[in-house]
Amino acid sequence: MSTHADRLAALRAQLKRQSLDGFVVPLTDEHLSEYVGAYAQRLAWLTGFEGSAGTAVVLPAEAAIFTDGRYTLQVREQVSADHWAYVGVPATSVSGWLAEHAPGGARIGYDPWLHTRAWVEEARRALAAKGAELVAVEGNPIDAVWTGRPEMSPAPLAAYPDALAGRSAADKRGEIAEWLSKRRADAVVLSALDAIAWTFNVRGADVESTPVALAYAIVHGDATADLFVDEGKLTDEVRRHLGNAVRLHPRAAFAGALGGFAGKRVVADPAGSVAAIFDALEAGGATVVATRDPVVLAKAIKNPAEIAGHDAAQLRDAGAMVRFLKWIEAEAPKGGQTELSAAAKLREFREATGALKDVSFSSISATGPHGAIPHYHVTEASSLPIEPGQLFLIDSGGQYLDGTTDITRVVPVGAPTAEMRDRFTRVLKGHIAIATALFPDGTVGAQLDSFARRPLWDAGLDYAHGTGHGVGAYLSVHEGPQRIAAPNYPGGGPAEPLRAGMILSNEPGYYKAGEYGIRIENLILVEPRTIAGADRPMLGFRTLTFVPIERDLIEPGLLSAEERAWLDAYHAEVLAKVGPSLDAEHQAWLAAKCAPLP
């Protein structure tokens, strides 16, 4: 099936064979991962969409693809309007669209290993109003027609050193057991891949850019655990690392094991576990305690060893970024560079550190109009030449054993326009507002989100994504539950208090469709702050990323005295921290970039 139209037709034929009138295709895997292995890229195979978040619905006579504001332009570039309707979320939900478009009496299929129970219940209610039915499928119909579907990764597990993790796996399991005891529960199911990697101090290579392995786990009240992972992934070193308290089983045995908890109270995270897990536990006679698993928060609050690792990784990555920025500034005006060549060159600089394990996500290397697509993914077909008069945006990161990085910088190719400088400076003002924020312990990220938007709002402008996401410790570059985002923006969600030890991104932006995009992103660490006379505990942020912010894009007259002072101090710290790792030529370039504003 060479075209996406052929694939859509094949899926419709398969649905008919399975007595279904429709099917829902989310971009996720059995672990509800954001980034998934090639075997689970069903949405991309079916539609051609290569973003990192989306859903498709196929009915007999129509089909729709659902994306949020980050992908409004990208989805139209990659998915044919001849066969697909473009639907924006959250303005229109998948279940709401189904309620309007599904025929009365229709049987709409879904894969219970790819959806949360909350989604299933919502969609079931919406369809019931039309007299339609939501039907769980035994086998995913896309898999039945996907010829040449990739196999799951065979990459082995690797033990992650306790010195970098800051705690032993046994200590973590003991803490989970105490948590279970307080809730009178017997066990907790862990299905999120980063949660399993963190709990057992292991890492893998089954998902591009995220060092996790395809596995499931059940941790019991006695601090023992069952780990379900393919035999071929287990080296002797990993077996010794896991120890006798961790029983090992094939990954395929997980679903059956869920039926063995009759009369037991078992915790399953409703946000992090698929509906099939709840179904299997209940069918086996377990009482399911639907609550957030204890790993989510423990993993988000970094311990001193993890923070020290992050500091080291950020400085190492900053050296690579400085070398890249000097290179792109010199080479882009000459012509001959493209979005793909720039991304490849940045990877070279990171690899030259000798410590890079992988990039932390596919670099968003975007020039001119592509910069206005916040989550643009460059391909051979889409790669544009970097030309004078454009803004070049590079959002990228590295995975190192001691930390995960994520940074965005914008480079003008030639002289920027007055409008570009105005917009960039407003984004910078919002960035500084987050970096310097002080707030009471217990504040949620949504309360801070508008700090970053105010300078843009003053000019009638905004951006259609959250301001900050959590970041893991040599794990996922997008980590919950911490975030800086209002509920109505992508990345928003349930309010989560920010706590000391959490790491987030600080990345306001501005996007002018068809012309350019701007985003300034550093990582920040939540820390306690002492304020004279304060009557409550206070928190603030420490910036972790040290790379110069482009001076030629700044309109100094728009900055307050306090903002100028912050920027000059930040650049002084960049020079002091990163300069010593550079040769004389790069030190001189960095010194010029970090000089105080005139």
C-alpha cells in the first residue's frame, strides 16, 4: 500500500470484516507514552502525520484527524484534505465529534490497550446518546493491514548507577511499599515506561530519544516486585542489579498476571494506565484503587544527585550549543545550509562531547515559515534552505547519563526586521518574568503561566502552547505532573503544586504564520527562597541552561531596568560557566555575545 489513501481504504475494509463501523486511532502505545516505538506509530502510518500528539477517527464515509494548536499548520502539510477533515482540540473533542458524526446504531471500535478508562467512559456516553456503541477490539485492525510493520525493539536493558540515581532501587521499592501500607493496598501496577525505569534504576533503548525499555511492573506491599520484560533484554549484569526481590517474567505474561489478584486491593493510575489494565484486574476479582501511582511525584522531585547530574549535563550541552551557534551564525548567510544540515551539525557538536547517548527528541530545526509551526518535524521532503532575511529556530536537546537537556534559541540570518525585534523582546520579557518569579509554596504552574504572556498580551498577541513542561533525569524530556500551562492550552491539565526539586522548561514564544517563529527556552529548577518578613514558605526558580540569548534580536528600549539587569547577569554567568571549556576563538565569540547591553 504505497499511498495513505490506499491505507485508509484497507483499514475500512478491515473494519467491515470485523463488523465495525468506525475506529479510533490515538498516537500512543500500551504505556500511554508520548514518544512511541516504530511498531506503535499507527497514526503516522495511516495518515502521514508526524507530530507527537494527535488522534484519528475513521468512519465508513468520512475521516477526521484531531490535533491541538501546536500542529495546526503541520497537519495540513502532512495529511491530505482530500481524505481527512482537520479538527482542533480541545475546542472539539474526539468523543464530541463522534457523537455528531457516527451513524445511529454504529459500532465504533477502540483498542483498550491504547486508551484510558476515562476516555472510554466519555466516548461510550457520547455514542450512547446517538444509539451507537463503543466496542473494544481483540486485535488492532491497523495491525492486521499494516504490511511491514516494524518489530518491537530488541535492545537490552542497562543498569543505571545508584550514584547518578541518588537512591537504590531497593530503597525506592521500600518507599512504595510504605505508601501502599498507608492506603491499605496490596500492590501497585506500573505501566508508564519512565516510571519503571526510575523505580528499578534501569534504562533502555526501545523508544527513540527516551532511554526506556518496553516493560510492565507490579510492586507489592512487601517491597518485592514482578517485572515483565522480554527475556532477550536481560543481561547477567541487569539480573544481578535487580536482585532476588524482583521476579522476572516475559512481557507477554503481564495481562494474564493481572487476573491473579482476587480479593486484593491493587492501585492503578487512571491517567497512566490503559483501560485494559483496569478491565483485567476487575475481571480477576481485584478491587482497583484508581489513584495516581506513587512514582509520578517521587520521580518529579529530583534528589541532590539528580540535580548535580543535571547541572553537569547542562554545562556540557551548553558548550555544544555555543559551538553550534557560532557555526550557524557564520555559515547560514553564505547559503547552502538547510534545516536538515543544521540539525545534523548540532548533533555532531553534541556527539563531540563524548557523552551523548541520544538526542532527547527530534530537533525542531525550522527556518522562516516553518518556525511558525511550534512542533515542526523536519524531513527530507520538508527541509527548507536557510536564507537571508529569515529567523532560524532550533529547539533541541541531548540525553546524557547524568541529565536530559532541552533548549530553544533563535538566530537571525541577516538583519532582523523591527517587528521581529519587537516580538522577540516581548518573548524575552515573558521568559524573564518566569525566571524571576517568586511564589508561595503550593502555587500551581497555571498561576504563573500568564506572567509569560503579559508582554505579548499588551500588544494583542499570544502563543498556542503551554509555557513549561517537566523534564526527567536521563528520562523523558516531557515529564509530569509539573507544568506551567493554563488548562486551555496544550500541556495544561490538572493543577499540580510546584515543589522544590522539580525541573521545568521556561519557553514562551510567538509565531507569525507563514513568516517566522520565536521561542526562548531554558530549563529551570524549583528551589526554596528566603524573603525577609515572609509569612509563608516561598519558592523560586534557578536557571539551569547557560547559552547566550541573541543580542541582535533584542530591542533594549522595551526592557525595564530590572529586565536588563537580569539579562546582563545571566550572560555574565554564561561566560563564567561555559567560557573555560572553550578554545580561545569560541571564548572570544561568547564574550561578545555575553557583553552587557548598550
